[in-house]
Amino acid sequence: MQRYLIRRLLQMIPVFIGITFITFMMISLAPGDPVVSLYPPEVLDRIDLELLRDQLGLNDPLPVQYVRMIGRFFTGELESFQERRPAMELIFDRLPSTLLLTTLAVIVALLIGLPVAIFSALKPYSWFDNVATVSVLTGLSLPQFWFALLLILIFSEQLRILPSSGIRPIDAQTYEPVEMIPYLVMPTIVLAIGLLPSIMRYSRSNMIEVLSQDYVRTAYSKGLTRRTVLIRHALPNAILPVVTLIGVIFPLLLGGAAIVETIFAIPGIGRLAVRAAQVRDLPVMLSLNIFTAVMILLSTMLTDLLYTYLDPRIRLS
Amino acid sequence: MTMFTPQKTGVSSLQDQQMPARITFSQRFIRNKRAVVGAVLLLIFTLGAIFAPQIAPFDAETQNIVDRLKPPSSEYLMGTDQLGRDIFSRAIYATRISMPIGVFAMLVSLTVGVSIGMLSGYFGGMLDNVLMRLTDMLLAFPVFFLLLTVTTLFGRSIEVLTLLLGFTSWGVVARVVRSQVLALRQKDFIEAANSLGASHMRIMLQHILPNTLPIIIVDATLRVALIILIEGSLSFLGVGIQPPTPSWGNMVAEGNALLRRAWWVSVFPGTFLFLCSMSFNLVGDGLRDAFDPRFGP
């Protein structure tokens, strides 16, 4: 187990280097002077660009610059020029809100998606399954930002039962968890709907496959009731692999979070990313890219570990 | 009368035998109601994009301040926006922006993804290792954040946006094609082609590629739907297609602040985006069922 863990962590190193390298190359290859994009315009006319380029080491060979950038990322010296604070600090400030929202969305999506998928699988191509399939396709095609606006239009503007913005950061002193529930309803729904199609598709095909397995037929022929076979034998084996999906839907969640947090004014890292892109706050965007990529790598590894723990048939190799 | 009937069925069953695959494929597709609905929708959008100037009652960019924020009426089918532009006309013209972006970005993504998957699966070894780690990296990137970054760095013109959307979405195709190639490489007919002295290039293009086509075509169709949605989201956030060029995403964004006063400014362009993406998804899903007889009615 320990050896496996260490090897997985070591395997992450080349991927991590690759990610930072690509990020670095993007900045180097991008048209425009990096000095111009790394500093706010009002500072630019007051400083000697050539001197600055020298000071920033932009005249050094690219490999030297690359190593320095990585160093600055780890020491937290990459500063947002918008807020004059280390970019990583901004990210960690906003992380709790995003984590809360995404966790809620995953839970809601699983609570709706799993039962529906399993009922679909029990009678493939029945009317229920057809409705579910159309819902999956609808969910896949639904623009999240538009759906969010429709919800606001109906529930905030017309019915006036849910607030469209006004959520506070989790660590704010005025934060009351119960008070915040209404603020979270619509964002969670929008984000969950973005996840539902993949969860439903995957669990449905898993369940159909499990139902055709020999051990299910054996269970039936032993004279067990349909209920027992389904709940004791089929369900656990159909649901377990869904765990592996968590790693896959993570990037999806972040994309959704960027949109949902922007529309509902939630102070999370998705909104931070959109804001940074709109004002060209490159240090923040760089740090966000690297940070979220590492999070995705770690979550993939954790889901693998969790899966091997839950399903002893899978050997660590 | 009855005497001739057997002869007739005899002829048609002969035709069936001559090209069974094609007949059953299109039959399976046509029997799938969802797929047909999708195909009709897709046709409408394609015609709308081609004949936009003939269909649209107004010009997409002409402003008419007197008629600003007019609700839907017989003159302005879907109302007007803040600058008095006809939303129906702008939404039709936006088809000319979003659909080509989706299709061309898909072609870029497909070219890169299929090449990488093919080379990786066919040659294996070191090359496979390097290419698959590259694919891992792309899949580990939070693609939406990556797009926010690259569109900021490389500009937001339609051409750049198309390339960026294509170059950031080939990961899944590469993996799927690779696994297909790995399975095909073991087959006897590849062995046969090899022993007849066919070059690697010839084997890949003539023997392996045609056998992976079904999966590639399905992925391509579904990918267009996804890319159109991503472009919409980027444009909505102000980092995609820039106004005054109409894109469904930036049209919805313009209505965002006006939601209470003029719901139609956001609602109708979003409907176009939804239906366009839906048409590709329905067709892609229908194609998947039609290609694979194990699934579908």
C-alpha cells in the first residue's frame, strides 16, 4: 500500500512538471510583452521597461526563467496585481465557498442520478428509461448560464421565493449556515444538473452490465427474491465504480463553478478565475491553473485509492 | 397478382443481401425518433446559418434606439435589445458564428486526437508512453480555467477561439482511438496486410482508420455540441466572441442585467443555443445506437 502510494506520487511529478511547463510556455509564446501584461497599466508609464525586464529576469534564457517561476509559485511570491496580495492567498480565501458548493452539487446529483439510473437499467427502453435518456440529452445540451438565468427569472423575479445573490464567504463572522441555505439552492441545482448526465449514463450502463453477470443469474437460480438479488448482489457492484467518476467530474465541476459563482455572486475560485481573466490578472490565472491541476491529479489518485479500498477485487499494481 | 408477389420479395431480399449493413444502419437511425428530431433540427440550423440574410427580417447590427427593449410582437418576433436591434435576426446571424466555430474546432480536435491516438496505439512503447502522459496532462487541466487563460493571452478573435477550443478538447478522442487501435492491431487482417508488405502508413490509414470511424463520427458529433456550449459560456463571461458580433452567449449576457425589465433579451438567444447543442447531441446519440446494434431499439 505504502509503496503504491509513493509510486503514484512519483508518477505525478512528470505530469506536474508538464503542466507547469505548458503554463509557462503559454505565457512566453503569447503575443504581447509579458512586462506589460504582468503590471497594471498605470504603473507602466512610470517605469523603465528595459530595466524592469532585466530585474524580472526576462532577458535570461527561458529554462532559467521557468525554474524561477516554479520557485515563485511555491514560495507564494506570485502576486496578484489587482489586489497586491499573493495569488495563493486569494485562492485559499475563496476555496471554502467553492468546496461547499461543489460538494453539495455532487451529493444532490448522486441522490437524484443513482436511483433514476438504476430504475432505467431495470427496464431498458421502457417509457421511464426513454424519459431518462431524453433528460440526459437535455442536461448535456443545457447551457448552464442560461438555465441559471431562467431559474433567477422564475424564482427570484416572478415568485420572489429565492434570493439570486448575497451569499457571504464561509469564514465571514456574520456567517449563519441556516440563513445561507436559500442562497445555495439555485447554485447547487444548476451545478448538479451539469453533473447529472455523466452520473446517470455511467450508472445506467454499469447496472445493465451487472444485471447480465453470471453471479446475478446464480443468485436468482438459488431462489432468492428479486428484491434481495437487486439490493444485496447487483446494487453494490453497480454503484461502486461510480466512485471513479468523481475524479472525472472534477474538471467539469470547476468549469460549472466558474459560471455559477459568477452569476450568483458567490465568492469562490471560479469567480476569481473569471474576474482574473477579465482584467488580465496573469499571476492569479497561472496560480489557479497550476493549483487546480494539482487538485485534479490528487483527486484522481484519491478516487483510485478509495476504489481499491471499496472493491477488494482490484489489486494495486 | 399473387403469382408475382413472391418474385418481388425475392428481388428485394437479394438487395438486402447485397448491402445489408447500409440498409440496416440507416433504418436503425430513421426508426429512432429522437435521432430524426435531432436531424431535422440540425437541418433547420444549417439552413438558417446559410440563408441568414434571406431569413432574418432585420440586419443584425443596425440599431434603432426608438424601438429599444420592445417586447415580442408581430414586427419583432422575439423583441428587441437595449440598442433596438431585432433579437430574432441577431440570433439567426449568431448561428453563422457559433456553428462554424463548433464544427471547425471539432475538426481540429479530431485531427489532433485521432493522430495521437493512432500513433500511440499502433507503435506503442516509448512513443505511446510520452503521448499518453501528454494526454493525461490535458485531461488533468481544468479545461475551462485553461480556456479562460489562453483566450486572455492569445486574443479573442473567432479564428483564435476556434483553434484554442480544438486544441484543448482532443484528450478523450485520443484515448478512445488508442484503445480501439490496440484491439484492432491484434486482428488477423492487420497481420495479413503487414505480411503482404504494406507500409505502416498504409495499414493505419487504409485498414485501421476505417474500422475506428464509427466511434470517431459519434465522438465528433457529440463534441460539436459540447464546444458550442463552451463557446457560449466563454462569450457569456465576456472572454469569447466580442460584441457587436452576435453570439448566443454574448446576447444572453447582454440581457443578464435586464432580466426584470426585458426577459426576452436573454431567454430567446439561450433557447437557440440550447436547441442547436441538443440537435447535435440527439444526432450523435442516434448515430451511436445505429452503429452499435447491441444498443437501441
